[in-house]
Amino acid sequence: MSDNAATTACADTAAPRPVTHVAAAVLLRQGPAGTEFLLARRPEGKVYAGWWEFPGGKVERGETDAQCLVRELQEEMAITVTAATPWITRRFEYPHASVRLKFFKVTAWEGGAADGDIHAVEHDAVAWTPLGAPAAVAPVLPANGPILEALGLPEVYAVTDAGAHGVAAELARLDAALAGGLRLVQVREKGDGLDGAARRDFAAAVVARVHAVGGRVLVNDDVELARAVGADGVHLSSSALRAAAVRPDMPLVAASCHDAAELDAAIALGCQFAVLGPVAPTASHPGTAPLGWGRFAELVEESPIPVYGLGGLSAADLPAARAANAHGVAALRGW
Ligand SMILES: Nc1nc2c([nH]c(=O)n2[C@@H]2O[C@H](COP(=O)(O)OP(=O)(O)OP(=O)(O)O)[C@@H](O)[C@H]2O)c(=O)[nH]1
């Protein structure tokens, strides 16, 4: 919280006003029910007093977002951040300010209370919520709704290929992965692998298994099939994304992207998340030049929706993915 906040001219609104840059922390800890994140309540005397937010504050002149994050958490929570990775960037127009919020996932820090909790210095309360559960407290700041929804998405997104592996083998692989914690699956099955009835039966079998453990399923490019088998959403191929005039009417919509224009289209369509790639060389797209994590990070830097890296990746690539603004990794083979 500083009076010396860095601002930039906002060129993309009808009534330009300075943009206030803010760094905010999603503090993550291991609790009894799994990973939990922290929200803090704004005290009396501030704009939006009583509302809940992620700790953080305005970026000062000459400071990077990451440096701001460290300083703010020292000031607000009396902790020293030791592990943080950049995540999504959200722009929001408040009556009092136009803000650019850069969110970081913070997974390690020094200091805090002896019992492992964090005692706020400037907020008047803190609360921890298990990842994937509705926020334990309300109301959260108006800009933060999509952030909470994004936090509910797992870091690994598995894509099926029963056409190549055989239905029985793919379902066995799925059972093992679900037992290992997988909670987000795309039924892809393109090409001539599975015909209509076999594809439908396979999709239904995937939905039954994934729903049994509380996970979610998207079906590639086929809203009708997604609805028929009770899937949670549809995953648009990049060509379907380019052709889509309106967002498919499903709870969850995602899209495959290869460049900045497609990522912009996914955001404009209202997708909850995107996959971007190929990040590494991949057998399924041998002629396509990989982006590499450097280019991926540039493309995703300002994305307001979570983006998974795709192409030649597995869960072993999660540290590199997190360092490159990614929400996680999507994989056809590596899950
Ligand atoms: N720290 C934080 N700020 C957020 C979040 N979501 C969100 O819209 N914001 C907005 O980003 C700005 C944060 O700046 P701040 O925390 O330094 O500012 P403040 O309103 O407390 O005021 P002050 O520092 O001028 O006293 C505020 O406009 C706040 O409404 C969030 O999750 N965390």
C-alpha cells in the first residue's frame, strides 16, 4: 500500500484514465483437506472495507511486480516470500480506479505465526479455503470472482487418445491417473480412431469415472455429445474457436490456441481457460515449430484466463510451466 504507486496511461478505454498496477498473492499452504489459499479482509476506513481480497498492493515506481509482491507481503502479513510464480493478469474498471492486477501463486515463505497460520498486520481478518471449494468467506472484491473460479482448475489437464491406445487400455490408464489425483479430462478422440457409437460410449465411461471422484470432463468440439453424456463442458479446437460466433452454452468452455490471436479469441469468447502450444516438440504435430517456455511466457503474460502449456509435456514439466505464467500442463501422452 503506497502513495507512490506506478501508473501507466490507459490507451484502450473510451475515457482514458491512469492504470494502477497491483501485485496480489495467492498464498498456498498444505492443510488437512489438501491445498488451501488465503483471503484477507479489508479493514474499516478503506474503500471496500469488509470485502475480502488477496494480500498485495500497488506497484511503486521502479519496482517490478515480483518485487512489489515481496514488499507488500512483508508489510501486510509480516512474511518473507521465498517461492512465487507469476499467474494470471486481470484488468478491471472500478469507479475509483482502473487496475491491472498481476496475481502470483506463493508456495513458500518465512515468518508468520508459530502455528503455521499468518497473522495480518493491515487486514482485520484472514481465512483459508481449500482449493476447488467455494470461498469460505464473502464478499470478495468485484474483480476477484474469475480468480476464485480459476483457482478451482487443477494443474494437470489430461487429453484422451483411446483411438490410439484402445478403449480398455485408455480407461485403465484413466483409472490409475484418477487414483493419483487427476481431476480434469478432455475426451478428444478425433480422426478415425473411434466411430460415433464407440466415441459416445467411451465419453460416457470417462464421465462416469471422473465424476465419481469429483472431477470434470470436457468433450472436444462436440457440444451435442458433451450434453448427451453429461460432460461439464466443451473444448474447442483452434479451428472451432476461429469459427465460433458465440460461446457454447455449457458450464465449462476451453479452447486450443497456437498464437496471440487465438488466445485473444478464446478470451473474447468467454472461455474459462485455454491451452497453448506446442511448447515442446511433439509426435502428434511433427511439422510444427515449438514455442518454448520463453515465447509461451510472453504470450501468456497478460492473459486474464488460466493457460495450460501443451505439446510434449507431462507433470514433470510443472515447475517450468509455473515459472512461465502457465496455470499447468495439458498432455495427450504424458499423464
Ligand atoms: N491487494 C489486492 N487488491 C485488489 C484485489 N482485487 C482488486 O480488485 N484489488 C484492487 O487493487 C487495488 C489494490 O491497491 P491497494 O491495496 O494498495 O490499495 P488500497 O485500496 O488498499 O488503498 P491505499 O493503499 O491507497 O490505502 C485496489 O483498488 C483494490 O480494490 C486483490 O485481490 N488484492
